[in-house]
Amino acid sequence: MAKKKLTTDISQFLAFPFKDEAWVKKLSIASGLIFISFIPIFPLVLLLGYLAEIIRQIAEDHESPSLPEWDDLSKFFKDGFRLFGAGALYMIPSTIMIFIGYAFMFIPAFIAEMGGMRDEEGIVLMLAGNLAGFGLMGIGTLVSMVVGVILPVAGSHAVVKKDFAAAFRFSEIRNIFKANWSGFLVAFLIIIGGSTILFYGSYFLVLTVVLCCFYPFALSIMAAYLALIGSALIADAYRVAVINLPAEKDS
């Protein structure tokens, strides 16, 4: 049995947020949650729950991408906390390595500043600290990049299975990724490309005196749009991968 690829036209994913009659209201709510994301946890969890509903309707129900209603906040919170918790646990190793790397870089300088050693010893200690710090930060960054590839698949798996532990069933996640790696790659490239456009587009707003006032609002709207289409693309790649899994087993 031949493997299926990403079956839906990419343009359908890029345009789906605007096809809903109430897209202005729904996109505005998502943008507003990003705009107030300085409030700890609450907005992010609610938005993740909304994205989980998009993932579920595509990956589990095999529906075309669409914007769900903002009418079941308790469900969004439940699903959002599942994704938030999984993401937090996945990020612990890289966060610890980067934090320790920073410590290795600044603690020797602090000790030398306090006069706790001779100048020669301070220079050697700071050099060793910088080397160790940069090394740990580099490893932490690489780990975070790997996590950035695994986490969307793991999160989708947890959403579809309705089980927090499913995000850590690494053998299942690996098989799902292998079953449609090209589809996930396309999704990742579009998300990365969209993020790049988001960054530089918002940067040009900051450079202008008048438009810089709209920077926070424009950034929130573009980030919400990217989150919506990114979730839909990952969900469709997951859907195709699951369809391909029986063929993987037979081969």
C-alpha cells in the first residue's frame, strides 16, 4: 500500500481562518489572548485549548480546517493545560542546561570582582567558565530545537488520545513522525517561514514613528494567525501519518 502524503491543498490551510463568517471575532479573541500573554498561564492555556480543538477536528474527526466557536471554555482549559504541561516538561532539560550555562559564565566573574582570587586565577576561571557556559548553552539550544520538532507531534498525540501521558510515548510518536515525515517537514517549513515574515514584518513597523504604535496589535494578530494555520498543518500531517501506520506495520 502506497503511503499517503499531505492530501489537502496548502492554500486551503493558509486561507481557512478567513472563511468563517465570524472570523473577525474569533481571530480577535485569539489575538487578544496573545496580546495579554504577559498575564501568567491563563491566556496561553486558553489559546492552547482552542488550538487543540482545531487539531482534534482535523486529526481525529478528519474534518476540513475551520475555526471552532469560543463556546466551551472549560474544555479549552482542560485541553490547554494538557498541552501546557507537556510543553513545560519537554522544555525542562534545555532550560536547565541554558540556566547552568549562564551561571558558569557569570559566577566566575562575580567571584573575581569580589576579590576572592588573584588576577591570573580569575582570568583562568572566567575563561573556563565562559567555555563551559557557551558549551552548555549550545547543547541546550540544540536540545530545544529537537524538542521543537518532537513537541508538536507529541502534543497532537496527547490531544487525539485525550491522555497527557500520550505525549511521552516516544515509540508511538517516533512511528507517527516516520510515517509522514515529509508532511511534518512541510508544516515546519511553513511555520518557520511564517515566523520569519512575522519577525521582519513587525520589525519594519517599529522603524516607523507612526506605525510603531500599532506594533503590539499587529504582532498579536499575525502571531494568532500563524498559530491557527500551524496547528492545522501539524494536525493534517498527523492525520496522514496515522493513516500510513498500518502500511508501516505491513512492510
